[in-house]
Amino acid sequence: MTGTDSNTPQSATEHYWSELPKYIAAVDHAIATSHKIAMRPSDSRRQYWASVLFTRLCSAATSVLHLCPGSPVNRDGKHWDFSYLAPIIRSVVQTALMLFYLGTEALGEDESKARLLVMQLRDCMERLLLFQNGGADQKNTDGFEKQTRQLRSELKSNPYFAISSPSPEAGYAAAAFRMAFM
């Protein structure tokens, strides 16, 4: 808030300068945490992917700092067109959501494996579409089609994913995914 009137909102510039140090501190803390746990072997695929996603989160958050005037890596920055930040921020949000989805909740083994398979299937399908829409030869897309079939098969045989009734106990996510991708 500005002045003595607590009902007067901050200007966008004032808000930016008050929040930037907090963002820098959060990024610095995340990078320090990443460095502290680096090179530790993963005990599971879930832990491995959490590590990969956290590293990606730190990298994208650092990229944001390069575009923020007044940040340690852009002290003299004068460019205030933040439209370039939108795709990076979207990536940060998607990565944070995926990190939560795959790596932070306490889950049973079947649900944990189902979540990983869902992520791998989505990634495989995106790559397949990329190659198909880019005019790639059939021989270049065959591997992705084969992997898509294999991942779908693994998902269908997963006990958590095989639950058919969409109830809170059964998992709405599994039922919604089956309707969309199977």
C-alpha cells in the first residue's frame, strides 16, 4: 500500500519493485537447495522425475530473472515489455504442477506408477503429433506409435488406473484420462 491510506493500492511499478526481491530470494533458495541435493542417486523413478522437474523449475525461474529489469542478472535492464515472460511463466507453472503431480504427494505404488505413465504417454503423444504435423516420414513416427501403444497397455493393466467407477476413492483423474486418451 502507498501513503497513509491503506485503501490506496500500489502502482504496478511499486508492486514490481516490492515483489522482485522476494522472487530473487525464492529463486536463490531453490537453486541452493538444488545444488545441495545434486548428484544423489534416486531411489525411484518418481524421485528421479521430481529431481528433473525441480532442476527445470530452477532453470526457467532463472530465465525469468534475465528479463526482469533490476534483477542481479539484468541490473541495467530498461525494457519493460513483459510479454516475453508469458511463455516462460507458463512453463514455470506447468512444471510446478507436474512436480506436484509426480513428486510431492504421498501415494501408493500403483497410483504413483499410473501418474508417471500418464506423463510419459502425454509426452509421447505430443512428440508423435509434432513429427506427424512436421511432415516426418512414417519410419520416423513408427517408434512413437509403438511406444504410445505400449504405454496405453501398461496403463490399462495398472490396478489404480483400471478402477472403472469415477468416485473419489477410485480417482477422478484416472477416469477422466481413460475417457480422453484410451
